Amino acid sequence: MKRKPIVIAYDISDNRQRRQVHKILQEWRIDGQKSVHECYLNQHEAEELFLQLGNLLNQKTDHLLMAWIDGRRKGMAGGQGHIFAFQPIQQVR
């Protein structure tokens, strides 16, 4: 299954749960800052990660967003932001 770029963002009120989510995402991300991470995932990996992160959220106070990046569209950046040409991570078999 082909991996595609995805952005994952969260707003979690509990410090302990926020650290747990950040730790999980550090294993998957190619880049990111605080609560926004860029990853390359296939559909199955994204669904599994969504369930794993969702289990750490308080449904009344926390937010989680996972959005696929469409590589056919031109990116935009402002301030110190830069647009990089990412290459998908190759799976070792």
C-alpha cells in the first residue's frame, strides 16, 4: 500500500496525555513542531494511528485532525515557513 503525506494536528488539555500523543507521533513523523506533525502513512497506518491517538483524547475537551496532503496542489507558506519537496519513505522488505 502506497504511503502518502498527511498532516496531524492536535489540541489536548491534559499535559500527560499531550506528552503521550507527542511521543507516539515522534516515531512516525518526518517533520513537525509542537502539536502539528507531517508524516507519510498508508491508509491502514493512518486508521490505526487515529484509533491509537483517539484513545488518549478527552472527547469533551480535546481535538485531533488528520488531513491528507494533495501533492497535486501548490503549497503556500508565510513568515519563516518553507515548502519542501518530500520524498516518500521507502519500506524495507
